[in-house]
Amino acid sequence: MPEYEITLTKAYTVRIKAGNEESAKRLSEYYTGDIKDLSTPRDRKARRFKILEIKCTVNEGA
């Protein structure tokens, strides 16, 4: 089957207690990077797909 590269943009709002705003930004960026394939073998078989790689390219606090 053909392979495609898709770019997704996601945003999160994180409520966090920290010593200061800069620390809160850095801690939020560091500890919210859980990127994984949530599909099951059954999903992949039924819908005929396979996720080859997921890579975080943007993770910045504002």
C-alpha cells in the first residue's frame, strides 16, 4: 500500500503549579510529550493502515 506523510498541528492548555511562569512552560513542554499510536491490531486490519512513525516537531510554551 502507498505511504503518506501527514502533518498534524495540535494545541493543549495545561494547568500547572510551578515556581514561575518560565518553569511552568518548560515543565509543561517536557512532561506532555506522550505521542504514540493508539490503534489496535484490529483497527489496522479492518481499516488497512499502519502508522510507521510519529514524531513531535513543535512543542513550545507561550
